Amino acid sequence: MTKRIRKSKTTEPVSLTDEQIAALEPTAAEIAAVLEPIAEPVLTVEESDAIVAAYNLTPAALVEAANEAVKLDEPIEITTKPTPPTADEIAAVLETIDPAAETSVTAGVVDHESQAGSWISEETAAEIQLDEVVAELTETAERCEETIPFPESDETQAPTLAQKLASVPDEDVDRGVFKIAASVDDRAAFETEIESGPNIHSTLKKIRTQLVTKRAARLMLAINVDANFLNRTVHTGARYNVYAAGKLGDIVYGVTDGVVANAINVACMKSLFAFNKAGVPFTMECAKGAASKNYARGLDPSVRKHLISHTVAPGTAPTQASSTMQALVTLGVVKTNGAGKNPTYTVLDTPIAHKLEGMLAAA
């Protein structure tokens, strides 16, 4: 007979036989005495590590014996550190990389149909996505400002993106590829669980081809982007918008010896940098105007004169613009001031922002 061990979602379940559990030392009573001062039936990594080290137990053995000792209605849930991938596991993922993706000039196309598929309904997609963008902005901006300090003088300059990329060790890149692949696979499993339609799964396959690459892993490590961003929970039943991930992939390829090919990305960023240069605030309404020339006609002429607009329909502008702005937030290109449906975006002083500005100015 095998007993299942309930663990955190970051690790695979562990199984122990009755004989293995019976042979464990120390006894359940001894472990119970250690656990008694802990008020909550959930152990932190530090608490569990300390107990495991003290008694030379595996985390699974600790959980099983503790459950027996304290007789809780619910099992003690232990938060354990993810098991590092083996060299063979990393190698297996590296073999799945499409060689063409490492040298391609563009990331390819992600279907716009998947935009609505990421959200509760097509009618509320734009509103929910805007809420998501705002929720992510502050954390991302703080992360980028802490990671890449502003220049203190003419003698102290922030590193360029090329320097940041070159500083990432190759072995870290390989592990980064594995993490991105695991993230996409976890997202696919989530979408299967909530019975998403075929569009979103098709898009995830494209995203896997685009982002499970060394070029993407190196960039994410260089600018401190969490490889698991696709699985960030936005609200119950929904995670990071996959269409925004496609926009992000387009930018990743652009700054790693390619070009930014998505027309909405180009229009929004050209407008963003033009507004920044002119000292004019760039809002979500401006981003919508950048996505749609017809939408821009409803904006004030003093704003409209700085826009470089694409030609999508006005009704499509909210989802198209917000997905691009979400990608720029994730990559640490912009931060926001204010909240609600019309936040203001400010260009960050980061290597990737400078790289994109220079690229688009030359285009």
C-alpha cells in the first residue's frame, strides 16, 4: 500500500510505502513535540527545512509522520523548494528548441482570436485586461528600478542591454529554457483543466515555439523577468493573457537581433517614445489611438498630433492596445501613474527601453 503525500504545487507528489513510514526515525510523537509551538498547520520553507535538518528526514517523511502525530482533520501542507531539474531533463528540453527560432528575425504571428479566449467573456475582455495591467505595473516598475540603477554621474552609466545579455552565464540560460518550458506546460495544463477552447491551446503551442529558446531565456534573465509569468493569477479562473504573451514574444525577438514586427507593438511604442520626447503624458487612451486611426479621431488634437497610428477597428483598439502595454509592463519598459481604465505610462530608464527606443527611431 502506498500513501500519497500532499505537497505544494511547486513539486511533484512523493509516495512512501507503509514499511518506509514505519521505519522512519524519530517517532511521530517526537516530531509532534517539535510541531506543537507552530500555530498554523502550514509550515514555511524555513520551518520545514530546520526540522528536516534536525531529524535527517525527507520533507515527505516529515509531513506523513506529523499528520499521524497531530491527528489533524486536514493534512499538514508543507511548502517545499522546487526540485532542481537534472542535466538530462534540461538537455531533453533543449532538444525541443526549433533551431530556426534562435535565429529568426521575427517571432511570428499569434492569433488575435485567442485574446478573448483568455478571459471570462469577449464583452468584458478589455476591462479585465486593463485591470490586470494596472495590478502588475507597480511591482514590475519597482523591480526594474531596483535591478538597474539610474546613472549617478557621467562616470557611472547603467549597462546596455547587450552588456546585460552578455553577462548571463550559458548554464543559467539552459536552466532558464527549462523553466520557460515548464511554465508553458503548466499553463497548458491549467487551460485543459478549465476546458478552454482550441484557440488558446493553439496559441500556447506557438508561444512555446517562440519563447522556449535560449534567446528568450537569456533576455528574461538579463532583465529579471520571471519565467513563470504566464501563470500569474489575475482573477479566479484566469491568468496572464496569452495574446499579450505573443506581443511580448515579438518584442523579445526584436531586441535579440531581430525586428519588432507586430504592427500594434510598433505603433504603440513609436507613439510612446514620441510622447516621452515631447513631455506629453501617454495614457491608455493614447495607446488605443495608436492602435486605431479611427479611434484616435476622438482624441484631443494636441494629443493626436503625437500619435503614430495603426488601422485596426475602433472596437478592437482596447484589447490590442492593452495587450501591448501589458507586454511592455512585464518587460520593464514602462511604469504607470494612477489606476483605473486610463492609466498613464512612463518610460523607464532601463536597458531594454533604451534599446527599443533606438531601434524604433531608426526604423
